[in-house]
Amino acid sequence: MSNLKKRLKVVQVGIGKMGKIWLDILRSDSRIQLVGLVDIDNQALEYSRKLCQGDQVKVGENLLDILMETHPDFVLVVTPPFTRKSVICQSLRSGCHVLCEKPLASTFNDLKKIVKMADLSGKLLMVSQNYRYHAGAILVRSLVTEGTIGELISIDVRYADSPNFCDWRTIIDHPLLIDMSIHHLDLIRFLTGLDPIKVFCQETFDKNFYFKGSPTVKMILGLDNSATVNYSGTWASTHINSSLCGEWILTGSKGIIKWNGEYEANLWQQNRLMEKYVVEKEKKDKLELSLEFFIKTLNDFKKHEIPNSYKDNLPTIKTALSACRSAEKQELVII
Ligand SMILES: NC(=O)c1ccc[n+]([C@@H]2O[C@H](COP(=O)([O-])OP(=O)(O)OC[C@H]3O[C@@H](n4cnc5c(N)ncnc54)[C@H](O)[C@@H]3O)[C@@H](O)[C@H]2O)c1
């Protein structure tokens, strides 16, 4: 059997809410051989042992021990953001490729160390930004890049939700920016092919709310073609929630695209609705598509050295961390 056809051995770290969804995807993928599961929580370990009873899967709380016992091809990281540096660096140092959930890091300091380790290790490090596989996002991206609205002038994004978290999100700084807005910041880049170059961000604290950090932000971003983004996001929504991707108005020199963050986008020109575009929901789960891209990149990576994939994500994570810095200092930050 050729190397490419061999099943890829995987250790997953983090078996929480998102980890359980990832675990189902790994277990149903014939290209994957799950060899280890790591978590520091007893209930998560018990769940993992029950689920994998009878399978050849090592379960434990010490990542290095599990890596030494199982020698995986790659590690899937689904732990909270503040654990990234330690989990990613241990995995790369142990000779494993890494696929990690967003965000790549939760501080500039951690980001620097992760990047250094990725470069030293020569292993593939990729961030899963699964909203890029949303069929509606792919539709809007093609409309924008084909020039349907001409040159992009501005974007308005509104995200609003009212989740009831009782986890790390309620005790970290900048929870919305780090955990949720990062999806929308990445979508700005994906939909337009443009990168943010400056940001001013203001966070709002509602004393009746249960987060330590702010669940509500307003941001103005400047893109590298001089277009402006006006972003509003909240987890403290009381009246009208948006879709997870948010509601978008993209204004160009030749028209406007309104996207509901789902599977419909409308083209407006001179105050008239000119076209309604509707696409079908993705046939595969967006995480599955993210995994597929990782495996494809991994296979190419073996054939010829390609630029390490985390670099594609750097403008996204740097924008999110710059927004945190702007909110702290109350000043415009150049990214
Ligand atoms: N892409 C998406 O749509 C999406 C959706 C939800 C969450 N996420 C991301 O997934 C990650 C996990 O989020 P979640 O909601 O599953 O959180 P969670 O709290 O439900 O789960 C995290 C798990 O990691 C474990 N853990 C913590 N520190 C660890 C360590 N050092 N070593 C091993 N295990 C450790 C915890 O015990 C817990 O079981 C976050 O980065 C989050 O941003 C992505």
C-alpha cells in the first residue's frame, strides 16, 4: 500500500462540546485511524473510554504520554484558546502535524512562540476556519471576486446571538473577539480577498451580563484597498438574533450585495433588487470539508514543500488580536 493510501493516525486533544462533534467526524472517516484521545477532565475521559470501548484507542490526560505510545501522523486540537501554545508546541515538537480549531492563539506572545515552533519543526500546522466552507459564503465570494458589484467600497456586518455559556468563555478577556468575531474577520478576508490593515475596536460591558470579558463589540476596520468595514457583534442580543455568519451588506461601485449569512444573497442596483441568488446547503458538514482540505494539503506537503499553511491564517489572527489591543488601549491599531 502506498503511503498516501495508508490511514492517517490521529490523536485528538479536547473532548468538549466541539470535540465531540469532531470525534464523530474522525470516527466515520475511512482515511483516519483514531489512536488516542486526550482531555484533562474526568467526565470527558469517561465519555471517551465508553465511546471507544473495544477500539485500539489510548485515552488519557497526558498528551506527551499518549503521543509517545501512539506515534500519530497528526494531532487535532479542540481545547480552549488559552491552551494553544502548550498543546500545539508539544505536538509539533513530538514530530506530529497539527490541525487546530480557531483561534490559532489567544495572545501575540503565544502566537510568536507557535509560529517559531511551526517553522522549526518543518511540520504542517493548519487552522480550521470552517465558515469558509459555508455554501452561502462561497456564493458571495464568487459574486464579489467576479466583479458583480465593481470595486468594493464598504462592508457592514451585524452578528447577534444570545447563547447561554457556562464555560471558559465567561471568564476570559475578549471572549467574543477571540471565539466568535474571529470567524467574521476571517470571512471578511475570504469574501473579498482583502486583508485588514488597521482596526479601532470598542467593547461594551453590561453589568447585568454574566461575562468577565465583554460579549459586545463595535469595530471599524480599514482594508488594504482602502475599503472600510463597520462590524457589530454581540452575545448579549435581546431582540433579533442573526445567523452565525452574521448579516452582511457589501457595497461596491456598481451595486450592493445583501447576504443573510445563510443560503441567499441579493444584488441591488440603483435602489432596485436586480437578482436573487439561492444556493443549496453544503452536502457535507463544514468540519468534514475542513478535514478534507487538511488531508489534501498534507498529501501535497509530502510531495513537495509548500508554504506552511498557518501563514494563510496569520492576517486573521493578527486582526483579532489587534482588535483586542485596540479595545484595551482605546486607540487605532495598525495590524
Ligand atoms: N469552528 C466552530 O464553529 C467552533 C464552534 C465551537 C467551538 N470551537 C472552538 O473549539 C475549541 C473548543 O471549544 P469547546 O466549545 O469545545 O470548549 P469546551 O470547554 O466544551 O471543551 C474543551 C475541552 O478541552 C479540555 N481541555 C482544556 N484544557 C486542556 C488541555 N490542556 N489538554 C487537554 N484537554 C484540555 C476541557 O476539559 C474540555 O473537555 C475552541 O477553540 C473554540 O473556539 C469552534
